[in-house]
Amino acid sequence: MKTIIRNGQVLNVHTSRYEKKNIVVESGKITTLTENPVTAGQGDVIIDAEGKYIIPGLIDAHVHVTSATVDLATPQLPFTYITCCAAKNLSDALQRGFTTVRDVGGADFGLAMAVENGLILGSRLFYCGRALSQTGGHGDFRAMTYDGEYGAPMQTSATSIGRIADGITEVRRACRSEFRKGASFIKIMAAGGVASPGDRVTDTQYSSEELTAIAEEAEAKSTYVAAHVYSAKAIRICLDHGVRTIEHGNLLDDETAALMKEKEAYLIPTVITYDALARRGAEYQFPEVSINKIASVRVQALEAVKIARKHGVKIGFGTDLLGPLWEEQSIEFTLRSHVEKPIDTILSATKINAEVLNQSGTLGEISEQATADILILAKDPVEDISAITDSRNIRVVMKAGTIYKNTL
């Protein structure tokens, strides 16, 4: 049985142009993309997309699906509760058109397996497992009054997004441990952060020797390192040690952007998380010390996108929303529209993010033999980004050939 989508305006992410095409989907893949009429057989599903706009399923390259609250230092919560929160986050994201997400701290093979096997009807999940953090780094959420070790109970808590690893031997072991559990890349906390109480966003974290060891472990697995980082200085340190994706990067400057272009690194901005936390963080008990940090990076988030565009850096799409703030995921498109054209943001969330995932030709595009992740929109998102941000305009959501939403 085939699904045939007729007469839609299909976005070609390689040319940024629409082409009126008919699409045939079989066994989860796009088998035919043609201007010619397609004959339906008995039992085939036919969708008439006349007057509609078709784009690839969206990819969010910076999420934490296990975040149940906005406070990452929250007391440990039961695995069962965290799993339910993750299932809701993944399900809601899919309904917003995000057919794939890349978790950068917290998710594991169990959640990915649950999605793959249909137990969770949500976005496809790529994950790094636990992010690596030095003692006192962005992944160390122990209270300053606590003198004990970051021991086994906390390391394995479903609440934790990271693991502590200090020194060359420990970071190698941590990388190998995450790869053993199916991680497709390694995430490191290479700088201070907004959500961590004990550091500053301008801090650099991990030594040259530790970063070299981490890069070697990723290279041995033919994959890459993603780094949580803000300042230009910290970004340059990461680039010098082979980091491929710069997560956040709010304090990027021209010199560093030029180096990113030279190194073929990607910027994954997460503008919405600072905006949402500034507006709503106090409502959800986000720590005051963290709220005070937001001002130092919030305004610069969009400026970093402008600088990266100017220097030809490849820019992905991420959101980094925590807990109940996940509902603002699509607003990243609205905020980015202040500094770039909608088509550029759409390409970030499709073609570029597919490159980040090493899935070019499979995800992030509508082409023959690509996975059938397809959105049918009531309006043209290139002209009006509300075609994506207003869920009522997303008429069909298809992931791997299965329709999860259809209001046509």
C-alpha cells in the first residue's frame, strides 16, 4: 500500500524553491517525486495537497527530553515520572512538526527504543546520553553546601543531564561508557552556564589534555563532539580541539566566527530558552542566581546569529527548553525572524540539522529515497512563518510514512 500526495508545492531545500510535485511514499520512504501524474492502486491512501505547501519534517538539534522542571538542580525524581514527561515532550514536539530531535543530555537508549518501537508516539530521537562535565562545571548541580562526592545515586538519577568526569582517564572512560550505551555523539560542558549555580557563563572548563582525549575518543567512533559554550574565548578553545558543534555560542565575535567557518563547525543557537526563562522562569521556581545570569546572554543570542550569518557559518536550529517551557518550541522561528529570512531558519531546522546528525539525504529533505518525514502546511512558511508557529496551519504531520496528524 502506498500513500500518494498530489499537487502540493514541495520545498526543495537545496534550491530554496518550491516545485509542484506528486509524492509517493512506500515502506517509510519517498520512492517517487515527480511532476507526472501518479496512478493509485487499490487500497492506496491519497492526499490532495492542492494549494498547500510541503516541507520536510523539522529537526530540533538541542533538546533535553527528560527535563521535567526548569530547574536542573531539582531533587531527584522517579524514573517513572521522568519517563512520562519525556514521552509527553516527544509526543507534543511531533504534533508541532518536529519529526526528529537531538537530545544533548539526559535521554538514553530506552527512550530511543520506545520511540522506534512505537511505544512512544513522538519525535525520532538521537542522543548523546549524559553530557560530560568537570567537577564544579555546568553539569555539576550539587548545592554549594554539599561536600559529598557526585556519587552513583546522583550519576544515575533520571533527573541528571550530565556526569562528572575529571582527568584524562575519567573522560576517556565516560566517552566509552556513553558510546557503549548507544550515543551517536559526545556532549561536553566546556563553559559555565545559566542554569548552573556555581559558575559564570564566561568560565572555560576542561583542560587542553582532557579536550584532546575526548576528541580522540569521538574520532575513534567516527563521530563528533558537541560543546555547551558561550564566550568567544571558550569557543576558540573548543575549535582548536576539534569540536564540531557549538551549542548556544551567544557571545560569538567576528574573529571567532571566521574561525568557525574555517573549521567547518556548526553553530546551534537556542534563542528561545533565554527569552522564555526571562519571562517565565520565576513562575516555575527557576533559581534567582540563574535568572540574574540570563541578561548577560539573552540579547547577544540573536546578535550571534547575525555574526555567524555574516561569516558564512552553518547555523542549525535548537531550543533547549526545559520542563513546561517546551510548549514554546516553535517560537524559536519567530525570534530568529528578527535577524534572518524565514527560509534561512527553515533550512537550519531541516537541511543543516540533517548534516549535524550525519543524516544528509535521509532526513531534512524531500527527495527520492529519503525518509518520508513530511509536513503539509496551509500557508507558505517562506512568506509567513506562522505557517509553522501556529499549529493550526500544520495540516499533516508524517514521520517515516506514518501519519500522526491530519486535519485536511
